[in-house]
Amino acid sequence: MKTTVKFQIIASNTLFGQSICITGTDPLGNWDINKAIELKTNPTKFPLWEIECECETNKEIQYKYIIRNGKKLIKWESLKENRKLIPTGENMEKNDGEFGKQKETIQTDSETKIDSGWLIQDSLIWIRLQKKNGYGFTNGFFLYENGEKINGFSDSEIQVQITSKSDTDEIIPWAAYNISGVHFFSLEQESTKKISCQFEFLKNKKTIGKVDILPEQFEKNKEGEITEPIIGDENRIIGLVSFCYTIVTPVDLSENNIADLFRETWSPKKQQTYIGHRGYGSRSSRSPIQENTLLAFQTAAKKGAKYVEFDVQLTRDKKVVLSHDFFVPVKIKGLDEQMKFLVCHLTKSQFTSLRCAESLKYHAQDKKNKSIRDVFSHKEIIQSEDEKQLLEWDRLNLNGDSQIDLSTISKSYDRNLNEIQNQIQIQIQNQNQNQNQYQNQNQYQNQNQNQYQNQNQNQNQNQNGMKNGKLSKKNSNGFSRISSSPSLVSLEKESIQDENAKLMNNIPSLCDKFVTLSEVFEQVPIELGFNIEVKYPFFGDDIGNLNINFHDRNTIVDSILKVVFEKTSSNSLRKYQNNGNNGNNGNNDNNSQKFPRQRGILFSSFDPLICLMLSLKQPRYPVFFLTHSGTKTNGDILADKIQSAIEFVKALRLRGIVAEASGILNDLDIVERIHQANLVLFTYGVQNNDPENVTKQVKAGVDGIIGDRVSLQIHTHI
């Protein structure tokens, strides 16, 4: 049986050529924007839009209204819940009130919930009117006027605008942003092959110079820097302009639609929460459990954390793995020394075969042991494109410690490795002399390890946990341990009882293997939310100034989003629930099968362009911008200064900022100013390990605290 439903909505914020459409479950296009149904209006009825649709009687429909210009999505409703309707009778009229406001729900605020900026078919080109130097960004343009060089410009004296032409020669102005004195421009374009633009420099509203940029200059790379002369009257060169550009391309993802939106999940009026830093605490905080591991996340969840923060990067084969550091230390076979290799130069198999314990041992002695080699400290290594492909490895030798056979490294490094090979032979000879001593030591360690395992077997185990990377039973101390996992390394035999005593250890008590983002989604309870920090090198960090091949930002973000959307798809969630990971022992009712539970997810990054892409490539999850709050510099004012970060987030309509805690503690009044801008504020840093500092922030209204002392802070403050 069918019901004819007349959908009505009031929308006065449409421009010429735009229309209101409805999208939703069948028969409203199944959330496909291109299949959305267009509503009608006329001069007499405007701003009322309406359309009649044949719907199945007594079958619930979920839907939203959107604004399109042709097939291009302009805006959409970002309500906390989808609009819902159960058609009844032969005819039915559904008046939904105003566009962007939920009529049936009494909201605590009257703000209209409308979002925009999702790239479906078009690409977006982003220009920053600055150039890079070895330490950050610097002014990208200067003029010669009356023989004097004028660096930069003041809006009150000289203005700049960028325009492009459409296929019909229509002049299209670029969107302009002035953020802390830095000028940005953006334009959406259907094809990157058609991107061309003209810079126009004006003084007192009079054009004094122009620069034409051709499509060929943008086609070389999706990211780059362009320098061109500024041409004035009589074709005289009157200056020079340099700018950085980035082309943001759309990504094709299953279920990447506006059916379920969580960008508004975090609001200044939401209950405050404590987020486990890298799981159960960072390495520098002397956490008892290795950071960014399944074991750390399971423990944080048990101790009451609702979210955990962790860092993701791409391996050489474009797999998403968890690692805070760009370098990982690797012990070379036959050599006492360790060498540092980039995560992005390791394959996923190579990276996940390494043990966290090796990383810990390395970091414990990094500042003391001057013999540790950094392969990127040798400038002669980084010379040609071929040589930048460092790790052409056939295998990893993982007998005992994490080791790599040097003979499998690319032959292009023979001249650089000859010296190391000679050192290896000498050290092998020395090590052979003491081989018996090492064997005896290993036997002693094995005896201790067996004793330790026997102690664990005698402990009470009463809950399900992790086996081979899955949640294991909990021991009498309440901590989850990996059982039957070859990657588990126990570095202490003492029982884990005293929180403060654990924090005094230089090396965690329990270590787990390195993991992929897919494994984290599959093996961590769905009740635990994820704050996914996307790593990208910046000026001043350990690889920011090195001339190396790093994955481009589009590749990084696309790879991460593909994993996230795959693991949060309806099919994946139902599979997860059927495996008994939904907290009800696999007993799913019909409602949970129909509407599988979603994991809380948010993204964050120190890199402005990564945040821009995360926001433009998907409409579902909120994006937060990380800032040092003035405590340090990475060469980019947007991430260095909290006020600049606020301006950037507002301009790009991100959800909020994650600020270094000391900057907030020095000016707690800024919390209210951030909330007045309808932004959400999280904080991070060592200051959040002090209960007094956490108390101050909670009272000031900080929305989320990212810290290492998970159990202490949750039970004491939040």
C-alpha cells in the first residue's frame, strides 16, 4: 500500500540557480545526493518549498533537506538526528518547519544546524600567499614602488584578489580569508585541468599589477609552490609573488553520506570527558603500558576512559598504522648499534613485525648512546630519487630481537654501507667471543619468563580478554595482558598494583605489538571512542627539514578515511556485534541489527591542510585543529598561536581546537570566548597530569582533557 506524502519546508537562504532537495532512505534516493528529489516553489509560495512523493505505508522514512546548484551540493542540514516519518493513510502532509531546524525536537539552543563544504565531484584549490623557507613560512610577495622595495602589504594600502573565468568567460572571484595577517584563497573547480587564475594587486582600489597563472603550473603536483613576476603598466616588472598551493581532491567512499552526522556530537554543552593520551599514557609519562597499542586502549577503557587519542601514519605500501614517532629504531643483524628508519619507508609487514620493546630500549638510551645511527644524518644518502626509496627489503629476521639483514637493503646504498658492513664484521668477531655469556644470559631470562608466566596462570581470571591480539582475560590486578602473543615482552616481574610506582619506571611493564588502524577498529570495544591524530611533518620536528619522500596529504587522508568508513559501515558493525564485541555477548535484537551502534570518532592534526582535507572529504566526523598555544613554534603561526588557531578553525568551520594546556591555564577566560564562537575546546600536555590543573580546567568549562593519568583523573575529577 502506498501513501502520497507532501513534504514542505521553509527555506529563504537559497541563491539564484539553487534549489531545495530532499534525500534519505527509499524512496528518497537512499542518501545518494545525485538521486535527491528536488522540491518546487514559485514567486507566490516562496520561501515555501514542497513536493509530493509516493511512499510505502507504515514504513519509516529517514531524511534531510539539502541545497543544490544543479548536481553540486551546496549545504545540508546537520541536525542531531535525521528527520523521521511513518506514512499513514492515503494522503499525508508533512510540514517540517524551517531548513536546518528540527521542528519536533525541543532544542536547548535556537541555532540553525547547517553544514557545507563536502567535496563530492569538484576539487578545491587552496592558496596560501606565503612561501616556505627552512624554518617556516615567510612573506610571499614584494613590490618595487618609486625605487623602494615594499615587503608584504597592508589591507589599508594594498589589496590582492584572485579571479578565474568560467567556460562562458564569467568572472569567478575566489573566496578570501585573512587569518592573523596571512592571506588565503580557495576555489572549487570541477576539473583540475581547467584551473587558471589571475592575481590582481590594487592600491586605493586601482589596479597596479597582475599575475596570470596557467593550468599547466597547477597540473605538475597536487601540492607545490609557484613564483611569478608581478606585471605593471607597460609590461614592467614591479614585484614578485610566491605562494603555496594545494589541490584537495574528492575521495570515493562507501557510506560516505549525510545519513549519520556526528560533527555536532561535541558541543560546549556536552558533558566533559577525559581522553586517554595514546591509550593509557605516553612513553614520556612513564606509563606502565606501551603507548598506541591494543593493550593500552583496553586498559584505558577498563579504567573509565570514554575516548582514547592515538597517532596514525602511512607505511610505504600505504597502510595506516599507529605510531607517534616518524622514526622507528631497528636493530641491525650482527650489529650492536640501532638505526632509525622512517615509518613511511617501511612496509606494513615490516613495521608490524617490529617489537615495541625495541623502540623503548632505543628511546631510553637515545640521548646517552651516541653510537645510535640516524640514516638520514648522512646527507650523501639523500641525493637521487632512486636512493630515496630506502628500504627495498625482502624479509625481516625476527629471531629473538627485531633485526633486519643489511644484505637485503637496496644495492644503491652499497657505498654508504661498506663502512657499516666492516664495523659489523669486527663486532661479530667480538660478539662471538662472548657468545656463551649471551646464551647463559638468555637461558636465565627464559627461566624468569617461565616463572612469570606461571605466576600469571595462577591468577584469577574472570572476564574475557585478548588472545593473539584480542582482548584477554583480566588478571587479579585488573590489567589486561596479552596471552599467547609472540610479540608480548615483559620487562618487569613485579605485580602492577601501585599507580605511582608504575609511573616511576623508565620502561613500561607490558608491551604489545605495533598495530594497524584496521586492527584497532576490529579489536577495541565499540564503546571506546577514537581521537585519531593524523601525523604530518612540520618545520622544526625530526624530519620536517629533511629532503625525503613523504606521502602527499591527499594520499594520507584518503587512506585513513577508507579504513574508517570501511570499519564503520553497517556491514562491519553488524559483523562486529555478531562476534560478541558489542557488550551484550552477541545477543543482538532486531533493533541493533537494523541500526548498528556507531563508535565515537573525531579527527585532529597540527597540520592545517590535513584538517582542511579531513573536513572537505567527508561530512560525518568532527575535525579539530591542534595548537601549541604559544608554548613552542613549528614555523606556522596557525598552529603556534591559540588566537590564530581559533581564527583558522572559524574560517574553515571546523569543530574546535585542541590546545596545549599551559596556554589555557594561563588564560582561563579564553575558554568562554571559544565557547561563544560555538567551538569545542580540548587540551593536552603534561599539565593535564596534575590533578589541580585538571580541576581548574573542568571548572572553567574545558570540554575534554587529554592526559596520561587516566584512572586517577577520571575518578577524581570527571
